[in-house]
Amino acid sequence: MMYRQLGRSGLKVSAIGLGCMGMSQSYGTPDADESIRTVHRALDLGVTLVDTANVYGKGENEVLVGRAIRDRRKDVVLATKFGLSMGASAMSAGVDARAELVRPSCEASLARLGVDVIDLYYLHRVDPSVPIEETVGAMADLVREGKVRFLGLSEAGPETLRRATKIHPIAALQSEFSLWSRDPERAVLSACRELGIGFVPFSPLGRGFLTGTVKDTGGLVENDVRRHLPRFQQENISRNVRLVEGLEKMARSKGCSAAQLALAWLLHKGDDIVPIPGTKRLRYLEENVEAVNITLTPREMSELDQSFQTGNVAGERYGPESLKLVEN
């Protein structure tokens, strides 16, 4: 495994982390035993950054992660998030980042995780009704009290990042970034570099689409969240499949998988980038980790950049309500 520092924070993590959301929700039936084996194998392979959130599985994911790392705590950079609340539907979400909720949210996460300190504590989405200074100020109190080591934001735009860093250093921004979700390249990545903030892409494999294994939604289980996402709808998916076919062709020429190539592309975008592909399966974990060993030439990077230009991808990544919570 290779290791990277998140911005100028001093927080050192594995170049590829492990996203744990899918172990508890969104992608079929959870399998706790397989998920715990996957976390253990990740740690054995040198993965240190393990990512969860209080909302995943309505708290069950933090409990699961806590069980998995109980005897390996020293090997883990533990990240979790607060501030996002899920509604009755998997596709409806609200945000509440009032300062008075920060401490109880953190303490509840600490209890579910079974730990004394959270290494990296994120605000899951920026609350447009609460000044970011108030939320980050309350988060900074947790650092001073030793409950949290480093702070992060998720899906925050450049102006929010600048305002937040005036209150307390921000170690990482976690936002969606992949070959088919490239909005951060417009302004957010440069803002992070200006401010010394590391970048942690979630869904770096496009919710599995960039693996080349999803050609339509017919094979997805009924409760799979992708059935409701715009890019997976019939009017968009055939166009997007053609893009992935080009990715698969290059992957074959390099003797790797499409997933590994997509992750390698991200890793080559800067040594301050640490993707966190999510999986609950050992075989996908082991495949993802090998991406650190793939080298891309400038010509190959340019070819991928051109193929996956933003305008070439059909459909939005979220529905209208969820997009309202995304800053660019």
C-alpha cells in the first residue's frame, strides 16, 4: 500500500480507503459477517482510512464498523460524518447542522463505534440555513476536548471552504469525484489546494458503473438505490455504457480491470487525492487496492479525460432534491 497526507493537515492515510456505506444500505441485502471480513482484510492489506457515517443504516453501519475495528483500532484512521438525516425514502434527505446538535451527534457516534476519539469528523452536507462558521466552531470544540482529531466537510464549495478554514483547519473535503462525476475539477480542487485541504472522492467507481458490470438495472435487486438515480435510467444508461466500453478496452490493453483503471486515474490526478471505493466483498476490495500499482502515461490520462468529459455523461448524479445539498 502507498500512503498520502491529506493536504497540509499532517494526517497520513492509505492512498486508497474503504467506504462502508454499502455494508448497511443502498445496494442489496447486508451481510455483516462478510463485511467484517472485508474490513479486516483491508487492514491486513495496509488500508487505514475507514469511512462511515451516523446516517448509514440509521446508525447500524457505525455499530458494524465499531465491531470490525475493535481489536485493530491502532491500525485505523476512523472517519465518520454527521448532519444528514434520511427521510422515509432512500432518495430523500434533509440536513440539520445547528451548532447545538454537533456535540450530541458526535457523542452518539462515539458510543456506536465504541471508541474514545474519531480521527476525522465530517459535516455530511452544508446546511444552507446555518452559517458554516457556527457549525465548524462547534466541531472545533470537539477537537479541543479530544473527542475528534481532524475536521472535514463534504460536498462543500470553494466559498464555504474558505469561510470554514478561518474558524479551524479543515483536513479533508469528501465529495463525489470520478471519471463520470468531474465537477470538482472546475473550482473545488484548486480551492482545496490553495487552502491545504486533502480531497477524498466518494463513489470513485460511479456506484459500480465504472466497473463495467452494470449494463442495465434489470439485474439489480428491488431495493438497490441505483434503480432511482438519473444516470441509471433507460434514457441515459445506454449512452453511459458506451463510455465504459472505452474504459474496458483501455483496461484490457493494460492488463487490469476497468475499476482499477478508474481508480488509477483518480490517483494520478494528484497526490492529495485519496479515493474511498465502497464494497462489502473481499474480492472487490482486493481488486481495488491493486490500483495503486497501475501507472498511466500522460497520453492515457488525456484519452480518459477526453472520453469522460462532463458533457459526454448522460443524466445527473442525483435527483433534484439531493442536488440542492451539493455545492460546486
